[in-house]
Amino acid sequence: MAATSALLASPRGLAMAQVAADEEPAGRPVAFGVVGLGAWGRTVLSQLASMRSARIAAICDTYAPALKKGAEIAPAAGTFADARALFDATDVEAVVVATPTHRHRDLVLAALQAGKHVYCEAPLAASIDDARAIAAAALAAPSVFQGGLQGRANALYRHVGQFVKAGVLGTPVLAGAQWCRKDSWRRVAPTPAREAELNWRLGSATSPGLVGEVGIHVLDLATEYLGGPPLAATGHGATLLWKDGRDVADTVQCVLEYPRGVRLTFDATLGSSAGGAYALLRGSNGSLMVREKRAWLIKEADSPLLGWEVYARKDSVLDETGIALVADATKILATGEEPGQAAAEPSKEPVRLALESFVGSIRGGTPTVCGPREAFRATALALAAEAAVRAGTRAVFTPGQFELA
């Protein structure tokens, strides 16, 4: 703590404390197979296609038009309608599972059994039993496994964590987060069968809901920053706008009780886009506003001077002056610029950083940023919070509830 505080207090502490810009792993490209070529699967595919450290060897989807769209991004890749045939391909080293959440279990287990390294999108599964099965199999396998909590590879999030751990915020008093989007989540398709398959997020039998699908990322972040896991959660949800027969709420609120009395309120809706997505951690000396690619420190008027404020970029945030936290500041200084004059956004998308980190673990034999235990812990928490929302009640968590036995 003392060493970190001294670093932050130095004139260029802001820059010196930054996480260095992530460089793409060196060595022979890893041969990838991507299973699931919906909108997100194609985003993953596009990122892999632009990476020098990756080669797309195969792609797979059970829906022919989706497979065709994937082939437009990766024209040299082999195409498969059956994932198990892709897993049998000898030129595939690593697999990204980007299918609907409730399909993850069988695919991940089959890929691990085939000896492939596996990147599984978050959450691990739509049920705790499936999540536990995936995590247990990944622990037992010699392959490299990474859960898709891309925030864990985000240099900005790691940098913000340094401020939290250094005590810059003072005494934590309150936390909040939101994810707001005007989007029905409903997708149209040529046939009723395909439409039912596409709309898996709208049914409680297949969907982890708003908390499980999108809230998992901010809950994982808050648990890291607030010294969690939480002790309890109170939730409620309702379908307020999209009254189309779905049985998954389009608007939810969940209050999680963390150690030391701090509560985090997570609000999510598909009925309004105002404010987008962010997390706000409030402390007695300052607050942190964190978005996926931007973050700001908002100091209290009576908080002590840190010494590096003069170097920092200033933006208007919540009608206050926010000090921009720049994850690539060390790289910026190396070019002769000051962090305060540079763009505040990281140069790479968070999913790109996560995939590069996965490749680095494969090539370097190092632990992934989100291994089986971490991925299970985050999934179990998100599913428990979603269960509180669906029950409309307060759920008290037991010690070890989110740990893999």
C-alpha cells in the first residue's frame, strides 16, 4: 500500500502507475476454430482475422446463412455444420465457443475432450449445474481454458483497480451500475423454428436474463473492487415495454450487499438507452466512473492532493470535473506526449485484448486472466442475483456458494 501510494503521489505517478499497452503475443499464430456465428460470433471472428497471432482454421454454425456470413470474414477457413467434426480437425488448436449460453456445456466438454484449448463466452452457462460441469472439466483438462469475462484483460480496468487498492477513493460508501438499451432482444427469421432458436434470451428455460447475460461483467468488476463476494442480493424485475409473450423481464433492479456495508445497485433495461452502461464507485475522497473504454476520477473538494492532477486530461462528468484515467499512459509518454493531451480511449477493443491474452497463455503456458474457477465464480454470482430478481425477494448467500467445490 505504501509503495503504491508513493507511486500515485509522484508528479508523474499517473503515467508510471499505468498498465503498459498490451502487445500482441509473439510466435507462430494459433489456429482457431469459432463455433457460433451469430452477431457476437462474427465480432469475435473479425477480431481474430485482424490478429497476427491468430489464424482462423475453421468456423462452424448449424445455420447455413450464418455460416456463409462467417465465411465472408474468414474465406480461407474450413466450414462445418457439426461442431464435433470441427473438434476432430487436426489443424485446429483452440476453439472459441460463441453460441447461445445454454448450448455451451456440451460444446465445451466435447472441445476439451478433443484436446482443444477453449475460450468460452460469459456466462459459462445458463444453469449452475452446467457451469459447474464446464469448470470442473476445464480444471481436469491439460488444455488452456479462458472464460469470456473480457474486462479481466482490459488494461483500463486493471489500472482503475490500482486506484481502488491504493485507497485513493477513501472509505467506500456506495456503488451503482447500469446497462440501458432500447432493444427488444427479439430477432426475426425466415422460419418459426429459426426464430425460436434466435430468441433464446427471451425464455426463462434458456436465458440467464439481463443480470446473467450482461450484469455478470459489472458484478465481476464490483466484486474485485469492493472486496467481495457479496453477502446477499435483493431483486425485482418486470416486463414493462416488450409485452410480446416473453417470460424474461425487460427491466430489472438488483441490490447487492458487499462486505463493510457497501451496497451496489444494478439497474438494467431494454426499454431506454439513456446513460448507456457504466459503473460508479463512490468513496469519501472521490468517485470512479467506469465505462468499457473510459474512466474518470471525480475528487471531493476536501480530498488530499495526489500530485499528478496537472498532467491529467480533464472532462466534464456528472456535472463535475473528472480526471481521465488513461490506460496507455506509459506508451504515450514514450512517444513524447503528455497523457493529459492524448486520447483517453484504449487503442484496442476489450474483446481483442481478451483474445490476445488467451493466445499469450497458450503460447507461454501461463494462467489465463479468467480461469475455470474465476469464470465459475462470476457465473454463479450472476445466476444467484438473477434468481433473486425472478423471485422478487432477498437472497442471503452462504460462505463458499460461489466457489467450485
